[in-house]
Amino acid sequence: MVKLLMSWDIQSGHEAEYFQFIIQEFVPGLLKLGLQPTEVWFTAYGECPQIQAGGLASDLQTVQRIVNTPDWRELHEKLGAFVTDYRQKVIPATGGFQM
């Protein structure tokens, strides 16, 4: 198993639209693509990304296939309308919170 880790900051003034998009499109889109969301962390204070999220896939090839689909690019583009400083990386899944 591998985990796709993502992080970003929500653009000020777009919080309501962001949360609506996450609930109605982003999470269902991840599931449709075959990525199982595992956690989402919201940072209210401090020097780190405001949102940190993870999703599981069976292997690296599956994640690579997912992030190279038109559906992923569309989700990522829509997310980009609400966030800044998006980052992602793939790591071996070991359970629990990972960075």
C-alpha cells in the first residue's frame, strides 16, 4: 500500500466555496478514481500547511495512473481555484498520521 499525501492553504475569502467543493466533488472524485481518503488535518494556528490530507492506493502504479487521468487533472484544477501552495508526494503507507 502507498499513500498520496497532499497539503495546501485555503485562499482567504473562499472558505465556504472550498468546503462545499471538498464535500460535494473532491472526496467523491477521489473515491471514484480509486483513492481511499484516510485523513484530513486542519491547522488553525502555526507555521505549516492549513490542510494536510492523505489517501491510500494499492501500489505506486495505481497512484501514477490516477494522477495522470483527465478526471484527476479536472479535480486538481478545481481545487486550485480555492487553494494556494498545493503539494503532494507518495510514500509507503505505514498506518497512522504520516508526513
